[in-house]
Amino acid sequence: NWTPSPTLIQLIPTLEQATFTSTLAAEERIQVIERYPPLHGFTYKAPARVREATCLFRKRQAAEDASLHNFQYNLSAVLHPLDVLGHMLLPLLQPDQVEHIFATLNDIRTLILHTEGTINQACNQLSLWAVNPSI
């Protein structure tokens, strides 16, 4: 465990915000996302839904599917500033710091991609249940 310094809290005030209760209004979220250009060639959009399955969704399944896709959208938005941060840090870091710092950035990215994949598996499972409820 570690405690952030007052300087770190001043630079990153969200360190004092609650993890699971802080939300942004849609326009605030869009402003944050649009501050950072996307990485060329990387797809930030969630995979397309299977139309044949979504036509079979009951009301509850449609709501769950919409929530899952919203989670994917919001989580993929985290990658924009993270990728830009890596791009900005590379020329600034001393050579002996690069490996450690970028290993940490890669771990963050790995956990985000894992969570995105887990959400995608839940979307696929929801689609499978709609097509074949005995699964």
C-alpha cells in the first residue's frame, strides 16, 4: 500500500474521488475523450451486434445488451488518453526508466483489454441465449 503525496493529489484530484460512484455527464465524457486523438489503426468501437440474435431479445435482454455495449464504449474511451500518455512520455523519459514505466502502462492496457474481452464474452453469451435458450 502507498499514500499519494499532496502534490500528486493536487495534480490528479480524482485520486480522492470514490471509485464506483463518480460519473460524468455525457457532454463532459465526450469532451474528455475528444481531447485525445485515437491511435491510428486501433479500433476503439465495440464489435457489431449479431442482428439475428438482437431481433430475438426480450426486453430485459435488450436492456442488458445495451448496458454491456455502453460499458464497452466507456471503457474503450480510457484507452485514448492512456495511449496519448505513452506517446508523450516516450521522448521525455530517461532510458533507464522507459522499461519500467511502459511495463506499467502495458499492464493498465492489458487489464482494460481483458475487461473489454470479458464484456464481449457476456454480449456473445447473451446473443447465444437469445438464439438457443437451452445453452
